Amino acid sequence: MGTLYLVATPIGNLEDVTHRALRVLREVRLIAAEDTRQTRKLLSRYVLDTPLISYHEHNKRARHGVILAALAQGDVALVSDAGIPGLSDPGDDLVQAAVAAGHRVSPIPGPSAPAAALAVSGLPGDRFSFLGYLPRKVADRRQLLTQVAGQRETLVAFEVPHRLRASLRDLVQTLGGSRTAVVCRELTKLHEEIARGSLAELSERYADEEPRGEITLVIAGAPEAAAWEAGRVRRALQERMAAGDSRSQAARGVAELSGWSRREVYHMAMEMT
């Protein structure tokens, strides 16, 4: 039983490929590639002649049988155009099929646009949400952004050049213009650009400019809400207790909303009775 290797490939600079990735690509019996033309550039650079077949969004179902048959005879590598397969690229369906057929699946880590953009952004990286490509349709995009507007973690998303201006306008509208953000364009490539500023500033910057190349957006999470004033806390407690909550129930509910600790709110409730 062969192993399916998920091989990370360069997101721009071909020198970023790892030694292990090259060894695996050399030793497997077959490489399934999102775009064989793109993968041939990498194989040619490092003089590899492993057989290639295409595996992309439009033919992936039809390719499962071929790839599983190859796995029955030996190892297979899956690669996308850039980065690691499965992150906004074909791969998850094949992983599920390989696992169901009893094959081992192993990642070969390496270059990653979301990770590189997050690191260079300077925004918090301990918690983040990866949104993939922002939706093409305006209504769908605004709906998604509205859903994540209150999230505290950093947001990371892909966008295509011709929709960047519209997406920045929608980001300003849904998240507010003051949020810090970074537009990372053509990471690791010759014309790499990292533009920093508020969403409003970036929207203005690209208002009359349609950039080229691959784009990753990194956006600060929602700011911490200011704690309620003491008078507001007391009024909320009075309303909850008048509605039938016990002191403990009222304190717990108000603490969750107010930014005060439960102990502080409970002490205030005790003083009111």
C-alpha cells in the first residue's frame, strides 16, 4: 500500500522548495498536479522526470480511480500550483478517498502564503481565522465579512487582483475603516509588495490602481470592547433581577456582556439588595 504525500511547493521563488520535497517528488511513481505546466517548471529546474497527471477542481472526481490505482502500486505525490494542497486548493477529497482506501497520508510541509503573510504582517498570530478566497459575489462577500466582524482573532484571506478594490470597500463598510490591515502581493517573487495601513488608507491607495499577481490580505481582529460604566451595570442587574433572575444568575449574565468580572458584578448585586 502506497503513501499519498501532500507536498508543499514554492509560492513564488523556486529556491524555497525543501530538500525533502525534492526527494519525495523524485522517488514517487506519480505526481498529481493542479496545473502540470506550472509543476513542470519546478521539475525542470531540479531535473526531475517523474510522471505527471493533472488533478484540479474540474477533473478531481474522475482522477480518483487513477490515483488510487497508482497508490496500490506505490507512492504518489499531490501538489498544487503553490503552497500545500488542501488550503484553498484541491486535495481534501483525495485525502478522504485515500484514507478510506486504507492508504497512509503524509504532509511534506513547506512554503505557505497564509503563514508567510501572517508572519510579515506584524499582527497577532497566536489565533487567526483563514477565510480562503473571499466570495466573488458582493452580497456573499459582505455576508461573510459581517459574520466575522466581531471575531477577535486576526483574519487572513486570499483575493484576486481585479476584485481587490471592491473587497477593500466592503471591508471598510463591514469592519470599519480604522482596522489595521496588510496587503501582501507577490510574496517571495521579484515584485513582492507589502502595503500596510488602515483599511480606509488601503482602500484609498488601491482606488485607482489594479494590482497584479497573487494577493493575501491580513486584517486585525475586532478591538476589545470597552467595559461598561458602573451605572450601566447596575441598571442591567436591576432589569434582570426584576425579571426574575437570582443575584447569581443576573451577575453571571451581566458579567458576560459588560467586560466586568463575575465577582465584581456579584458584589455590586449584593450591595443593591
